[in-house]
Amino acid sequence: MTGGGKSRSGLRGRLAGPVLTVWAKHDGDSDGWLPLWRHMEDSAAVAGLLWDTWLPASVRKLIASALPGGEQDARRLAVWLAGAHDIGKATPAFACQVDQLADLMREQGLEMRSARAIGPDRRMAPHGLAGQALLGEWLKERHGWTVKQTGQVSVVVGGHHGVPPEHGQIAALHKHGHLLRTPGPSRAAWRRVQEELLDACADEYGVRDRLDVWRSVKLPQSVQVLFTALVIVADWVASNADLFPYFPQDVARSSEERVAAAWRGLDLPAPWCPDEPTGDAQELFAARFGLPPGARVRPVQEAAVELARAMEDPGLMVIEAPMGEGKTEAALAVAEIFAARSGAGGVFFALPTMATGNAMFPRLLDWLERLPAAEDARYSVLLAHSKAALNEDFAELMRESGHRIVAVDADAPEEPWWRPSHTTRSAPAELVAHAWLRGRKKAMLSSFVAGTIDQLLFAGLKSRHLAMRHLAVAGKVVVIDEAHAYDTYMSVYLDRVLSWLGAYRVPVVVLSATLPAGRRRELVEAYAGGKAVAAASAADFEAVGSAGAYPLLTAVTPGGEPVLRSPEASARATDVVLERIDDDLEVLVGRLAAELDGGGCALVVRNTVRRVLETAQALRARFADEHVTVAHSCFIDVDRAAKDADLLKRFGPPGKAEDRPTGPHIVVASQVAEQSLDVDFDLLVTDLCPVDLLLQRMGRLHRHQRGEGQHERPEGLRRARCLVTGVDWKAEVPAPVRGSVAVYGSYALLRSAAALLPHFEKGQSRPVRLPEDISPLVQTAYSDGHAGPKSWSPAMAEAFERYERHCADQAERAAVFRLEEAGRAGTPLFGWVAAGVGDADDTRTGRAQVRDSRESLEVVVVQQRTDGSLTTVPWLAQDRHGNRLAGLELPRDQPPPLRTARAAATCGLRLPIQFSYADVMDRAIAELEELYVPAWQVKDSHWLAGQLILPLDEDCQTRLAGFRLRYSHSDGLEVIRAEGQEGKAARSG
């Protein structure tokens, strides 16, 4: 029983005797199996096809630049490594696992003890590590390579299950040679089989005559990572039994027929290959974004296009411009130019939150529809965040694709049965349809991705299969939106990721309306690389950190010197009068009653959910419920989406919004109002916050022109005014409320107050002029210089000390699992992700790790009737097809129907920070697991499997971990401290 086909060409034609019995795959259910030579040949063929038809040109170019024979050498090395990747299976430590297949090998003289007899020592020789050792030995003994020279190539084999081996593992294996070859008479037979396979691969894939040349090559670590990722992908595809059936089911075809059929079945979309767009910026924007008649491209957009074309090579471009200036469109236009010039095969648009990701996704789809493309072109598209499958636009794409191919890491250890209390893997309801590019570890390989910044930051987190994340970004243009929104902790990860993106020569576009100059310099230096910063004149990078022009474009290539451009601001401008008001609800209610006496729409932004709810309650007592709307982060997903849609419908741009209130109306919101929503209010009231965020909030004030001189607004609200509260202004030094300090810290709030002080003191005679004052305010607030009156100095100094300690603590904690910078060329990737987070990248643990947030609990909210039965919540609207979703029965003895389960899953809710403290979280999980439904923990129930279920009674209330919870469709979740509970500061967004 050797396995074969009707052809004896290829790898099989170079082999004979015992080597044909060495096995690679076994299916315990069908007893099917796959010889090692067959899997090696399948993997090599797939690697060649991936290289030729799927890998973006930019990735091929980068790899080719490291080898003397260019792309031909690069392809040969990739195919050969994919062919040889499982050589470690030709060892006793692996082969002993299936008795009947081991017996066939023993009959051919390949003796081995049983798995039981070898015992736990077998774990010292996982087949990846064993393969690394065998390949390294073969290169040394047969081709004269040194240990260091072999490592940069053999580590690809060692790391093909996601974790490059560590030095300690390599040393331990050397002390247990019996795991690689059985001692005694059969030792020579084992060596002969291993060498025969490696010799055959070298000859079949054309590398034997290149090995002497490659011996002097020093592969950059970035290239080692990309080879590893390509081998992983090839292995995963070739391990898919749907595509590559096991023997004896598939013995009647030639190797070529087998591979061709599998490739047709896989049907991977090719990468994007755009031509560089011609014409000027006006023509480009008209074609890609459907500009209305008479609309002109804005100066910053035009300048960004010109700079993208003028740069010597695509690199990093930072676009700083006011809110509403079309930075998103500028980024997409630059991305198209960068992709055409670099060979990038897609775009990843990284945004701060799921809400901003959801808002961006349809815009990305619209842009893709307008791109020039061949008639049969197909693009793989992904919405990348943990609730993506609940997004209707993305769900529709998944339904339309209808392509079901499951490909997994078939040789990875089986994961144990999972309960919600486990933190090291993601819940199945993180969803993912079963097409090949939709698994958690493969999804980012899609060509076009809109997702949360976490998905980019994970590329800087030591975790299993990190090479796959690097391959995913290495072939794209990366756009980072709202760059000002990331704190010190996240910035530690972002800077490290940027350094790797520079190493991969990935084009990057960074967007911000309010970026501190010091942070701008850090971003540019991280991407350019330490050597570039050291080589360039200090003045070049100092200019980046001191530039005060606004709008501003900054560009740099990997290893290059920065370039600055200062386009004109557009003619759009708004003067905002600032005023301080007391932090007193009676004062606020009275002031709004006076301001809105003639009608008008006001936005009140609070820094915590608690303040949102208290404010809304007070306002409703004066204005009635129908005149007050609440928006914050503690709504179930479906309600949050409906809130955003309703706000856009009523308060969006002229011509798009419907039903804008004619009488007085007040929206009371948390930080959710700062980003993504194109809403427009007549008056703004806000808690004091860092000045960049305050400017973002001002971007919702008089955002659009409503008649000449704003005459369509109520007469008393035709001048933009912002009332700032949340502070005891009468104190000698302004004293922000406790909740604001818990969220932002005293120092950022005091610096903000100091920067705004001239505008407060001079009122109407010195309004904040947007966009003219944006950069001066941000730079003043974030500079190192003195700020505020002398009487503030002691309080400012004390706050600064706390801030410095906090930043140092953030940086230190972030560094624990942060990836190192790329090492010197030729240094093997051994230990690349050592001491990392394992498989916990895209899980609640991983997301907490890259965001410096405590682990949060997410639940699915259902209703529990008095008889104990469960239903979906009673206020859900019908779906787009008119199907009822409210009050649907959720049976406990079987998986709910698909539509019912999905309706329940749309009611996900992230519990607030009170439940993120370890003792409270443990108690909450224990209580929630009392409603653990075994019938839902199956593959057919992927919407609910593994989810924590929070049942509300028929009054929409419950108790959890000592807190009373109350939920309403209008106000979201309210957490009421039970007796004896101590207060904990909460950040809400």
C-alpha cells in the first residue's frame, strides 16, 4: 500500500521503496490516508499557483529583492520550502501515531516504538521542529551551509504551524535524537528515507544548483516571515480533504489533474492590479466618488494626489485636515495611486471602533464599484471586527457568495471544548461564514478590508500565526483613520507595526484632523526606520515635529527623508463662540430652555454614560420624552445601529436628512458622537475633554450650511456656540468632575482648559475659528511648554507627574507582548513570538491587550418569561424581508432556527467597566453560566454557541454580580449599584 496515481512523473517518479509508505495524513473516520510524498507534492504545487496568481506583486517584488536570481529564485525557494515543509513527519515521533500505518512502515524496515512507549518525550519533536532540524542537517552535510545560514531557511519549516521554534526547543531536540531516527539497525533506513525525500524535492523543484549560490544570501526577517506565511497558506489549502482527497478515494488521477481540480474548487480571487489613474485630481474624484455637478475637489485632496504621484516610491503619507474636508476620499485616491505604483493587491482601512468600521464599509463598497476593472474581475472583501456578520451589507455579500470550503490547520492540536469562561479563543459567534477566506486566521487575507484598528495592531502582538497577519498587510495599502484617537498604550503597538510596514515597504496613509506635532514625528520616524532617522539630518525630522501649517501633508519612504506640503484650506470656515457654564443640571435645563425657545436642535455630549442618563432624565422633565434622544455605547447592537441610523436620518446633511425636528430637540450622547456620524446641530453643550476631542465634537456644530448666513436655523442659533461644562469653573484651578478625570486624566483636561482659556475669556470677540485654530489649539495643548495662569502651576505640575507615570506604565505594559523590531538580515526568526499570548489575538483577551482596556464581558440579551422560557427581546423590528424578529421562541432542547438565532445574536451587549474588575467578572461569568444551554453549543448553532446569555425579566430588569441592571429601548442599559457595592470609575463611549 504505497498510494499513487496513473502518472509516475513529478516527485513520485523520483522515489521508490520504503519512502512510499511514509504517511502524512490520516482520517480516523474513513481510514483514508495520504502518503507524505503526495502531500509534499500537493503543497509545492499550491505554493506555485499562489505565487503565480494570488500573491500581490508587491510581496513577490520584496521577496525577489533578497535573492540573487530575483523573482525566479524567489518562486523556486517558495515552492521548495512548501514541498519540504512536512519532512518532519518522516520521523518515528510522528509516524508512530497511527498503528496500522506505522506497521506498514515497519514492514519496510522503518522500525519505531509505539506512541505509548515513546511517551511524553514525543512532544519534544513536533513535526515542524523535527523538520527544521532535518532540513538544517541536510543543508549542512550535503551542501556545506553553516548553522546560521541554515536557520534563516529552515525556520520556515519549523514555524509552519504558527510559532517559530525557540532556541531551548532546538537544543532539547538535539538531546533526543531517537525521536528523529530510531537507534539501531533501522537508523540508517530512517536517514535514507529523509534524505531521499529532501533530494527529490531539491531536484523536482529546481533548487539543487541554486543552493550553493543561496548559501551567501542573508534573508531579511521580513522575507522569512513572508515565506513562512506562504508555506502556511499552501499547507492549509493542500490539507483540505475536500480539495485534495485522501487515498484510496483519489488514486485514479495524475498529479496535474488532481491539482487543477483542487484549484478550480478553491476559486481564489486574484489580487487587485490597478493601473495608475490618469487625469487630474478633479477627473479622478469625479470618476471614483460621483461628485455632484459643479462640485470641486478640495485643495487638500488635490495636493494629496499630486504628492502621491511625485514621491520617488510609495511610502507613508500623513494627511492632516479639518473635519468634513474629504480625507477619506483623499485616502482612497492615494491608495489607488500607491497600489498601482507599488503592486499592492488591496486596501485595509483601519478605524477606531466597530461603529466607524460599519459606517466605512458601504463607502468602501461604493468605491470598489466605481473602480475600473476587467469584466470578470472579482475582489475578496471583508468587514473585520467581532460583530461583522451582523452587519447587513456584509451579511448580504456572504449570502451571495454561497461558496463553502472549510480549510483548517489540520495538523494543529485539537482545541478543548470551550465554555464562555475560557479566555483563550474566540466564541464561534464571532461568526464567519465558511468560505476559505473567512476563518479567523485567514480573513485578513481578503483584498479589501474595513475593520477596527485592533486588526492592524494585532500585527504587533506576539501570537500564534502572526506570520499570516503580516502577509495580510504586506500586500495591501494600509489606511489608518482618526490617528489622534489612540492613546500611549495603543501607540506603542502602532509604532511597532509601522516599523514592520516600512520593512515590507507597505504604502500607508494616516488621517487625522487633530494630530499633535510630536505624535506626527513619532509616526513618521517609526515608518522610516531607525537607520533612516540616524542617517538623515536632524533638521529633517525636527521639521516634521515642529510644522505648524494646517492643512498639512507629510510623506516619507522607508529609509528616506520626510517631505512636507502645505495645501490651502478650503473656503469652508466656522467661528465657534466658547462659553463656560456651571456643572449644574438645573442651570443646564434652564439654559437650554431659553436657547431653544424658538426651536432648534442641540447636542449635549457627556463623558460617561451615567452623566448621559442623569442629564436626559432632567431634560425630559422639562421638555418631555419625545424631545430628548439618548445615544451611548451601552445599547444592544441592533439598537445602537438603529440609533445611528435615526440620528443620520433626522440630523444629517441637508438634502439627505428627513424629518429634522422643527421644534426643540436635544440629543444627549456620550463619546459616540465624536466620530463617524455626519450629523449637524444648532447648539453644542459638552463636558470638558482633551482639546482634540473637543474639536471633534465641535465638528458636529453647524457642520453644514443651512441657507445663506445659516438663516434656515432658528434666529438665536445662527451663530455657532459651544457651552463647556463638567467643571467647577469657580475654583482657583478648574476642577473637572470625577468621571471625566477617570476617563481622560487631570493633566489632559487642564491642558485643554489652558489652551481654550483665551477663547473663554474673550468670548464673542475671540471665537475658535475652524479650521484656522485647530492646529494651534492642538499643539498648545500637547506641547511641553507652560500653559495656563501661574496660579495653575502647582496643580498642573502634580497632574503632569501622574500623567508621566501613567504613560510610562502604559508603555511598559504594552511592551510585554509587543513584537520586536525586525532583526538584522540573515538572523533566523527563532523565538519570534516567544512569551506571547498564544492563540489569543482576536479574542476578548487579545483585544484588551492591544487597547489597554480591561477584559470586557459581552453578552447576548434575551427575555425570560415567568415560566422560564426564553425569547428574543420584544421590540425588535422586522427584517428587510418583513419577517418578525421580536418575541421569537428560543428553545433550550435544540438549536433555534437560523433566523431566530441570528435575531438573538444581534442583541449583543458589551457590559460596562463595572463588570471588568476581576472579582466582579468572575462572579458575573459564574452567574451567567447558569444559563448555559448545551443544545446551542454545536456547529449548527454558530450564532449562539459559546455566547454568554443575559436574561431580562418581563420588566427588562435583572440582577448580576451584585448590581441591578435595567434596559430600555430608548435609554439602553442602566447599571444601579446594589447596597454595599463600592463605586468604580467608568469610561463610556
